[in-house]
Amino acid sequence: MKLFFREHYLLIAVQCVQFFTIFSIYWLEGYQQLKPALYAAFLGFFFLSCYLIYHYYSRRKFYNRLSKPLVSLDDSFQKLEQAPITEALDQLLKTQYKHYQQQLMSVEHQQKEHLTFMDQWVHQMKTPLSVIELTAQNLDEPESSDIREETERISTGLNTILYMARLRTIEQDFHVKQVDLVKIVNEVNRANRRLYIRNQVYPKLQEEQEGILVETDEKWLFFILSQLINNAVKYSAGKSNKINISIYEKDHEAVLQVTDFGVGIPDTDLKRVFDPFYTGENGREFRESTGMGLYLTKEVVNHLGHRIELVSKVGRGTTIRLIFTTSQNLTAS
């Protein structure tokens, strides 16, 4: 109704001005009988009202459609009254929908090609990295350790690129199953032994309750925990020689917690640490930061239906909690 009046208010205003102008002309010419003039005005407004009422009810669906937002693209093909303006609108929407579908299919095809290329490229790069690592084993120290350290950094970067590419299709790339938190922590610790030794920062596992099982994707959980541990070690090196990894239950929820005692995060950066490519003050000091680790972690956590909490104090360290809901905590059930 509002849209209808907004479209026709000018017509109503013009009609009012027109009647007033005619009355004024007759009045100035000396024709001053009021009743015939009012009767003529009544007839004029009566016919105008009849026209507006007919016009509104004959195109009511059309105005309702324009007044309400589309729930889906398929709603564009709702059949309306057979009026010239509605037929033209229907044809325009159909043409627009076809163009949109064509562009969307083109973008999806390009995205699939890009993801395929990234997967192949990352796997191709891992082969020469393995060869370099094997070659480095035959070298003397410290050259051997330096080369392996750099290859580990490259491998970590390649894995980040690979997971970032897969994140776009994570709905088809994860498999939820029963996962033992202690087992996954031990696997991540074994995979990061060189990282611990190189930075002289070592993990301490605190298991308040044995055998905590959760429902999640093991591969993506491995990635999440690896990111958290890498950050904890990186920002603890030279400040502390340990990080704590805790597994416990709270309010029937399972919690996997990583605590470091490093540089901490400034209050001004806390709200943005999960933003893509945001490195903050620590990122400018630790030049290896890409600003993508916590962003990818947050995105994966959201897709898996978990929660993540971060608490930090400058100079005292950072605590990150990965929380599995009551329904995901199989030990509670």
C-alpha cells in the first residue's frame, strides 16, 4: 500500500491543483455558485478514487512483490498479473537471473581450477623439500640444522596455503568422527619436536580427566592445534621455556587449552587477532607472522561447530581455549 501511494501521490496532487485552478478561474469570472462546483469536485474525486482503487487491486500482487525482499533467487519467477509493466519486469528478472547463473558458473569453474592448481603445486613443492632435508642430513652442523629449519618453515607455509585453499570447500572436506584429545595432542607434539627443540620451548600436557572423547574432524583438529602450538612457541621463544596444554571438562563441555608465558597480545589487538592478514604489534616485531593462522583457525572452528576463546596479557602470556559443546563431548554423554 505504501509503495502504491508513493507512486501515485503526484497524480493526486496534480488533480487537486487542477480542480483548484478551475474553481479559481470560474470564481474570478463571476460564476460564484458553490453547490455545482462542489458537486463537480466530488464527481472528479470519485472517478479518481475509482481509478486508484481498481489500479491497486488489479496489481496488488505486483506491489506486494516489490515491497518484500526475495527469500531466494527462485522467487524472481513468481507469476504476476498480465499487465505490460509486470510482464516487462518478469522478462527483466529472468534475463538478469540467466546472466547471474552464467557468471556464477564461470566463477565456480575458475575457483575449482585454482584449488586444483594449489593442491598440485603444494604437493609438487613438498617433493624437492624432502630431497633438501635428506641432503641436509649428510652435512655437518650447524649447516644441517639451519637448512632443515628453513625447510620446516617452507613446509609450514605450504600447508597453510593448502588449508586456506581447502577452507572454501570445507563442507565437502571434513569427516566428523570420535577423536581422543590426548592422542591428537601427542601426535601434534611429535610432529613439532624440531620446533620445540629449536626454540627451546617444551610442552607440558595436563590431563585432568582421562579418556576425553569428542566428535570432530581429526585432520582439521590437527591443523587447529598445530596453529595454536606454533603461535605459542613462536611468541614464547626467549621469554619462557614451556607451554601448557590442558584437557579438561567444564559445564559438561570438553576444553582443549593452550597456554604460553610469552609476550602476550596488546589490548588494542585482541579484537582483531582473528581478522585475515592482521598481524598487530607482535607481527611487526616477529616478521614471520602472516596474520592468517588465527583467521583460518577461527573459520575452521566455526564450520565444525566448536567455540574458541582467547585471553591474553602483555608480558604474561596468552591462553586459547578450544571448546567442544555438550553434544560434541562424548565423555559427558
